[in-house]
Amino acid sequence: MSRLLLCLLCLSVPQILCAEDPSPPLRKLTNSVGIELIEIPVGTFLRGGSKDDPDAGEDEFPSTEIRIAKPLWFGKYEITQSQFERVMGHNPAWFGPQGPARGIVGNVPTENWPLDNASWKDAVEFCRRLSNIPEEKKSGRTYRLPTESEWEYACRAGTTTRFSFGDHLNTSDARFGDTSPHGHPLPVGSFPPNPWGLHDMHGNVWEWCSDRYSPDAYSPPSTGSQPEIPGSTARVVRGGDWRATEAFCRSSNRDLTRESRRDVGNGFRILCEVASPR
């Protein structure tokens, strides 16, 4: 067999832990309130921690191959203060114009900062109201929070390393590790995107997922959807925030917060189910 033919055969073998066809440019759209969305392709990935990762928690195992069966439209950025206020009519952010932490940032405009101080219920209500905007209903767009499997798939963007940027996170990659009294998030998009064009999947603010948290959610291995746990009010948050250490910002890291809790480090990113992209 010729060396050229062997190389061609090797190139034809499908990649298991990435999008099935990553070569076409990812489609983008901007909705009626200015939220930018990127289409994430279908594919299969290995969800969970690696045994070689000293920071992996017990709740990240066993790692499981998960199939994402339909394209997902993810927010290019975390929802900003101005986007939340436009849909909801108020801005609860600690770093907002009337927020209790406003003194930290002074007169710096924060409309393009990620919304902080958001509860899971706030995020779900935002998605509900956004879905009911006439222009969105007419375009067949319905919004929700991603499951944590969908979130990790989008965060990894075809990578198998601890972060979408490699096995270590640098301050040039993300906003994290700032434990100073005057620390704060930065405007969305301040750092380079991951391979699928999503910004701030690591750091800046924690991002709510739709799932209830269970330390045993991955055992036995699931198909990607967590079972409902009666009485549980803890929901999954992912990605870390500007204060988090590198370990908490890993692609596979799982954390939890009560669904009614508003925390200065909690924000969210939306997922759109599109009936007919326009």
C-alpha cells in the first residue's frame, strides 16, 4: 500500500470525541434582542473527568461517551446586564448601575458585563420571556438553559484536554483567580473564544445548567440527561467565575448552588432550539 493511500485512509477514520464534520464554518444568527447565537454541530464526546487529572472530583466519574444528536444554538457570550434588563425590565447585578458593588468599578460602563447575581429561577424566567417575544415565536426559536452534558460538549469544542485551550489555563485565556477585594468580572468577549467560537466558557461567571445536581449523576452511566431528584433544590453550575481557581474552571468540573440563591458569581448562557433558522 502506498504511503499516500495509507495517509488518505487514516484521514478518513472518523474522530470519536469531536463534531462529526468540523470543517464547514459554523452558522451564526442574531435574534431580535441582539443576542448572538452559534450553531454547535452534532457529535459524540467523552463527558467527565480524566483519571490523569489530579483535580478531577469523584462526581466527574465514570467518564461516559455521550451523543449530541441534534445541532444546538448556544449563546456566543454569557447573557449581559443590558440583555437581561431589556427582556426582564430590571438589572439585579451587583456590578450594575444600582448594584451594591458599584463602588468597586466606579463609573465604568457595565452594560456588556455578564449578568451576575442571577438565580437559576431568574435564568429560567429569562428564557421563558425571551421565547414569548413575538419575533422569536414567529421565527420558531425557543430558549432554555443547557443541560450540563450539552454545556460540557460546547465547552470542550472537540478537545479532550482539561480546558478548551489545553491542560492549563492562563490569564490570557480567561478571567479567573482574582481573589482581591476589588475583583470583578470583565466584559463578555474580553478573551479569545474556544474552537467553536464561544467566549468565556472558562471563568468570568459561573453558568447555570438545567440539571438538578447529584454527586452520583454519572453512575450508572447515563445518556446525557440527569434524572430528577425529588426534593432537591441544588442545580448544576459550570465553568467557574473570576474568583475561581484553575481547577474549578476545568471543562469537566461540576459544582452546585441552590436554585433560588443569587450569588455575585452566578450568571448564565442560553441555548436556543430553532425550528427554522432565519
